[in-house]
Amino acid sequence: MLRTVDSSEVTSDLWGERWAKVTANSMHNGLAAITGLTHLGIYSRREPRRVAIHLGAEAARVGRALGYNVAAIRDIPVDMLEEAARGDEQAFAATEERMQGWTVRMTEEGRPSTAQDVIKGRRTEIDAINGLVVESARDARIDVPYQRALLDLVKRVERRTLAAGPENLELLQSNAAP
């Protein structure tokens, strides 16, 4: 019955699956909140998709450092995601191709919950998603510049000191740059 909206599977590795879910959410929830883009807007466009790859790789790296066997992120093996973020062109192309495949089931109305909260002027769940990644990275002594920059920008949008808009992608990238 659920097959029409999503999938489910039995797992013996609940923590690895949970971290995979945090990783997936960290890739688009905050990104949609700061840009005003929908799921489709993020994954069908080159720049936000590339930022999502960096966010996902950072989150997956943290999960692995915590000892989790991080499951594939919506059919993208974690190794491929991390290689793509490190600049491996073949991994990047394969990752982008899989992400573009996700858009088949997406609509222009599909908006992550964090972006919905921003639109409605509500406090977001960013601390439980990207904030968790940043906090866990600090404990694991791993640098996560994209995650940190995104967390900061979402909080600014949430406080209404920064307006959501696609131009915030550039701000995020410059804040995450070494």
C-alpha cells in the first residue's frame, strides 16, 4: 500500500539507516529553506545539486566516523558521494545522473519541511538535521564547512535577517570555501 508514495525495507542496522536519513535530509531541507527552491528545483539544477553533493558527503563522512555503516543515500553509494565531493569527475557524473533520476517522481510543489516552516514563519528543525551533523562533526574532529555554512544561513533566514532566495547558493559556497 505504501509503495505508491515511498518504500520500506527491513534492516538490522537501524543506526546506519537513521544516519542515511539524516544525510539525505541534510542535503536538501536547509538548502530549500535558504533558496526558496523545491525538491525539484534543487535536484534538477546544476548548482544546488552540486552543493547537495558536498552536504551529503560531509554528513556521510561524519556518520562513518561515528562508527555507523551508512546506507546508500537514495541509491547513491556513500563512497561514490564522497568521491564526487572530492572532485572525482566520474563519480560526480554518476552521482548527478542518479540525482536527476530522482526528479521523475518530484513536482514543483514538493517542498521540504524546513522550507515550509520558513514560509510559515515557524521555527525550523534545522538543529535536528544539519545542526546534528555539525555537532557530531565537532565531536569527531571533522571539518564540515558546507554543513556549518548552511546551518548559519538557515538560522539567519529563520530570524528574518536574510531573505530566502537562489542567490544564497553563492553565499553558502563562499562561506564554505577554505
